[in-house]
Amino acid sequence: MEEQKRYELEEFVKEIESHKARHTELISVYVPAGYDINLVTRQLEGERSTAANIKSTATRKNVENALDSIIRKTKAMKQTPKNGVVFFAGNVAPEGQNDLRIWVFEPPEKLNARLYRCDQNFVLEPLMEMLEVKEIFGLVVIERKEATIGLLEGKRIKILQHMTSGVPGKIRAGGQSAARYSRITEGMAKEFYRRIAEAVKEQFFNLPRLKGILVGGPGPTKEDFLKEGQLVTALQEKVLGVKDIGYADEHGIELLVQASNDILAMQEITQEKKLLDRFFEMLGKQRSKTAYGKEEVEKALKYGAVDVLLLSKKLKPKEITDLEELAKQTSSKIELVSNETPEGKQFLNLSGIGAILRFGI
């Protein structure tokens, strides 16, 4: 899903989620892609007849009005939009007052759910599922003394577990033979590998959206761990890359993501970092081809000079919408920037509004 579409869906879900009713009178209708809209109209007309049996006069009136408003919308449609369509309708005013609202929303991805429900809340689960990160990468950094397990979900790095081995460093054997001491430490290392493999299985095995696993760490320990064959086959086959990283702690997880740019080339965190790196570099070296701050960027948009408009997701929704409308008028690309990376936070500190220009102004 494009970042702009994701943002619009997030904002829509927030708005619908904010409305609740004291009684069962809010209508949610989901029409999947390819479904006959005329069949939906007939079903709703049947529900309209059934609503006449509701005992409470106020609730009955609210349900009937909500159904009537949706039926008018479905009758006006010649066919279901290509991705399906969702209707929400109901009286969202406090009890005793009237504010009948209806929302008609075409989702950014194909809708598979078919649903009719009258409840105190609008049903949002099918739309919220679209917002879930579709691909997840497992992250493992390891050395003889410690290991850390994490996840990369979109732009977010999440630390899941940190482990220590108890394997001693290079110390004198204290009277024991070097060979015997080496066998003991190797045995402890293998036991540590086994524990890591168990932890990786526990954290990753049942993740349905796990696309792959990245492994990193200093020295040969990471290769030794993989050669030991402790990982179950299903997870071993998901190892996409092994990277030399100087640390096996939380910082090592971050370095592993950075070192895996070649593998993560199509992932959100890498694309966003590249774009912001380009913006900051141009800001320093080609200042005339950039703009930042609301005033500068609005001026550039009105001149038609903006090639890429950069907006932080932390801006107020109306501010984002207004700037997006200006950008669309001159076919500027629009990129929404998260606040979940160091670059994203730096950009927000720079006002959260920036642009790469087609020409200087």
C-alpha cells in the first residue's frame, strides 16, 4: 500500500472509531470487490422492513434513517467499485439529539469481507487488517557472549529478547590442559547456540507474515551458529543474509538493518532513509533545489517547483491535507515520513515540511 493511501486509511479509521452510540443503531456494510451492488440493496431493504419491529421508537427511527441513507447510495451506484466499498451510517449525536452521518469509503486494497451489522460501534476490523504490516523480517545478532533477537516491521525495529552465554573469554586455563579447556568452552558455546535456536523458534516460528531472517555479528560466531544446524529447517530456509556486525546487543540489531540495505531495498525503512538522506544532502550542497518550513514549501508549490513533497506524519491532519491538495495541482510526488527512524525525527525537528525542487525559485 502506498504511504499516502495508508495515511488516508489510518485517518479514516480514527474518525469512524471515535463514534459510538448508546443503543444498537450504527450500521456497517462491507461490500467485497466484484459483488453485485443490487443484491446489497435488496438485503438492506429487507433489513429496513425488519427494523420496524424495534421496540424503542428513537432507536427504530435512527436505524431506519441510517438504512435509508445507505440504500440511497447503493441505488445510485451502477456497480461495486473495483476494490469494493464500505458504508457507515448512523446518528452520532448525544442521546436526544440528531446528527445522522453517512460515510462511503472505497478501500485502497481489494476488500474480501461481506458484512452487515447494526451495533453500538462501527465494525472496523476488515479495514484495520489492511493497515497491518504485510512483511516482517526476523533479526538475530550473535557473538559468543551474547545475542539479541528482534523484528523489523515496516519502519519499526522491535527488540524481542537479549541473551547471555556465560562462555568465558580468553583466560589462562589455571592448570587444566589447553585442549580440555577448549572442549569445555566449545561445549558451552554449543549449548548457547541451542538456547538461541530455541528462542528464535519461539519468537519467529508462528509468524505468518515472516518474509525472512537476517543474521549478523562479529567474527565467525554467526556462521558457526548456522552451521550447527540447531535452527529448525523451516527457519533455516528463511535466512536471507549474514552480515558482519561489530555488536550483538540492541545497537547491533540497528546496525544489522543498516547493513542489509541490499536485502531490504524494497522495504519502507530503507526507502524512507534513502529519500531523507537525499533531502538532507541537497539541503547542504544544493540549497536552491530544496525548501523546508511551511512558508517556503507553500511558495514552491504555488510556483509548481516541487518535485517531491515531504510531510511528517506528526503534522496536523488538516495541514497535511492542505499541502497535499496544492501538490496534486502540479503533479508533485507526495511522501509521508514516519517519526520512527532517526532521520524521520531529524526531519520533524526541521518543521516536518520539506521539498525537493524541480528548479530553484
